Amino acid sequence: MIGATGLWAISLIAPLILAAFSPTEITAARYLWYGIVSAAILLVRYRHRRLGVRRWIRAAFYGLSGNVAVSILVSFAVQNTGAEVVIPIIGLLPISISVAGSRHLPVATWRRLLIPFALVTVGLIVVLTVQSGALGGNAKLTWAGTAAALLTVALWTWYALSNARFLQNNPSITSTHWSCAVGVATLLFCLVMAAVQLYGDNGVVLVKNIRQEWPIFALVTISLGAGTSWLATALFNRASHELPMGLVGQLVVLETLFGILYICLYKHTIPPLTQTVGMLLAIAGIWLSARVLLRDVEQANCH
């Protein structure tokens, strides 16, 4: 689970490392590698298992919404308004998935969530205030990037729950098989995106950028495709089988911590003290919320 969250967090720093490339270009390269890995595994391990047309259509829909759209939104948000804003917002995913997945929470649970939610709210307000420069800083804040980060949380929450329900309703399909199918379906979108980028108006600029920065471009996009997208999913699936779901849900918060660590290492600095306090408040609220939600869900399942 630690390995999965560490790999997931690469997607939060990659858009800064590849600042010369657009979110669409980063996404196309990322899922090109993911698709290649998925296709190879699918041919070797699952070539005799047919999915059917309807399942392939669903895989394509999940690939477009849960992979391509989310990656573009995250890359745009990081490049547009800063990782300092995006990281704590993306950290809301454990809460949003838990709340959305447990529609009828008892009143007692909501009461226990008041303090954690208050911590998250105050923390995010502090982070956004610092990033906007309201406290005299030089940081930037754009509402377009902030909106993209919030839309990412909403879209990925829907995708995670819908995908989980699909796998529950289709027990004959293993999580690895389905992950590879979604990867292959995503590959088709990436080939189209790559063709549009190469033969579009910015094709010459893209080729020039790749030639100048191909080692780092290849390293980062391979890390995103083979690591963040494929290996992290495999590690997460393994952790989900080996660990209690309560612990898995709480460990998701490590993605936020890894994201902050990567940003600090990349920029050779640390966030301002006020912003650091805001991040810590948000992380603490997310951690406490995950503990309350997952504990109550497990107790409900036991009864």
C-alpha cells in the first residue's frame, strides 16, 4: 500500500517536471505506455478469456473517464494553479469515496465527522489563501485550476465506485484482467490523441520538445504509465486482499504526504509555514474522517 501511494503521487509532480508539455501530451504518453504493458499482459495471460462487446465498451468508457479525463484535469490543475493547492484537494478522495459509497450514514457518524470535516475545511481555506497571495506571498491561484482539481475528485469518485460495482457484479473477471482491458481500451484513445498532437498545429513544437528533453520525458511518462497506472493498481489490489479495508482506506492519505515530499524535493524548498500548517490540518482531517467512516462501515457490515 505504501508502494502504491508512492507511485500514485508521481502524477502530482510529473506536470511540473514536464512543464514544457501540455496536459494532453503528458496524458497521451502516459497511457501509451500503460496500454502497451496492458496489451502485453493481456496477450500472454488472458488471450483465451473473452470479455464480449459490452464489456469492452464499458472498459473504453472507464478508460476515457477514469484515466484520460482525470489525467488531463490533474496535469492542467498542477500546471495552472500549483501542486500546493491540488495535493490537499486530491487528498479528499478517501472521504468522498467513503461518503458516496455509504449513502445512508447514521446521524451519530455525521456528528463524529464534524470535527474532521472542520479541520479539512480550515486547512483548505488556509492553503487557498496563501496560494492566492492574500498574505503577501508570490504564489498563484487560479479558479480554473482549482475547479479542475475539484472536478477530478468528483469524477474519480464516480469512477472508483462504478468500477467496484462492476467487478462485484462480474466475479469471473479478475481485477488484473479488467485493469489490462481498461488499459488496452485507453491505448486506443491515446493513439488518436498522439496522432492529433503530432499532425496538429503544435506538432513541430512537440517533436522539438521531445528531441530536446527525451530522456526526462521518457523516464517520467514510463514511470506514469508502467508505475503509477499499472504497477500501483496491482499493488493496491494486492493490499486490498491482504489488509483490512479500514487500514487500506487510511493509508490512502500517504499519497498526499508523498506528493508534498516530491514537491519539496523537486523545488528544493518547503512550503511557507502558514501553508504547511494548512496542509497538515487538511491531512489530519482526512485521516480522522477516513478512520470514522471506515470503522462505521465495517461495523455495519458485521451486523
